[in-house]
Amino acid sequence: MKTLFKTIIYLKLITGLLLSNNINALVGINPTSSITAKNDQFSFSINSTEYFTFNQSEDIESYKRYVVEFDIYKPREIKKNNKWDNLSLIFSSTSGSGDNNSQSYGISYNFNKRKFGITSSVHTHNLKFNSFEYSPLEASVSYHFRFRKKEIKPFIQLSYVDFNDESIDNQTILNLGAFSKINKLSIGTNIVSYFEKLKEGDDSFSYLGVSLSYIFD
């Protein structure tokens, strides 16, 4: 746990040097702390995340996101006791500088085994950025696993965001992160980048998230 806390602190210090205003920080809903819940017992989670966006030419810009996730029905076992799945509703609110904000809702399907899991989700956003309004649609799939004998779950996620607007390019987003659970609390961090920018070797548009969550399981 000490190593995880140190990593979060170091990443926050680094992002204080390279930050910007980024519309993509208002979308890109990453996996929640529910991936750390006990098997077949997850029911509800509250997640708070602060995002810091990267750009070498501008000042620090941060975004805050609050996410609530709860089950539509009780998780069920699949064939064997070490497999289970559940369907969740997710509501989120993201705020940035000025009146830049996004209100989002979506549905998530989660398939889990004892050591790994797969999540697929769809979200719709009501987004306001620089006085313009957009209605992006987002689809994502993620994979998470557990380190042997460790309460840390890394994840990798790919998301595709369709802004439904010809003036803004649709984006494929790569999301890498991890959660660690301490009793009912979960601490997480993740780094998000445009997939196209990564292929070009351009890191000028990425952002870092630091999360604190409470899980009811």
C-alpha cells in the first residue's frame, strides 16, 4: 500500500508541470471501484475522481468527476462458484473550468472470475464545453486482473467516443490504471490517452485520474 500511495503522489507532482484544457476529460468513463468488490456481493459504489490534463504550453487544469454505480439485479453465479456476472447502472457528473461540464448515464455488464474480469459498457453524455453543447455516445470494453496475493487490480480499457458533431473528431481512448481496496474504501489511479496520439508518439493530450471510492458489498 505504501508503494501505491507514493506512486499516486509522484504522478500528481508530475502532472503539475504539464497540463491543459481538454474536452476529452469530460468523457472517457473508466471502470469503477466495483471491480474490487467481493465476488457476487457488489451492490453499490460511490466514486470521486480528480483528473489533471496534460499540455506543455498551458497552466494546470483539473476536472472533478463523481460516479454512482448500482446493480440492477443481484449478481448471479454462472455454472461454477468462481464465476459470476452482474448488470449495473452508472450515473456520473464531471465538471471542469468555468461552465465546462458533462452529465452522463450508462449501463455496464460485468463478467468476473476469481482472478480476472471483463466489463463492457455504453454511456451517453450531455456535454457543455466552451459554451457549446454536445451529445457524445461512448462504448467501451475493459479487462482487469488481480496480482497474486495482492489487493490490487490493474485494468486496461479501450473506449470509442462519437461526438455526433462534424467539427470534432471521434476519438479512441486508451485507459490504463489500477484500484486497491482497504476494507470498504478503494483507492485508484489511471492515465488516459488518445490511441491515435499514442501511435504517433505524441503525449501532449493525456490526462491522469486519482480516485477515492466507497463500496457497499
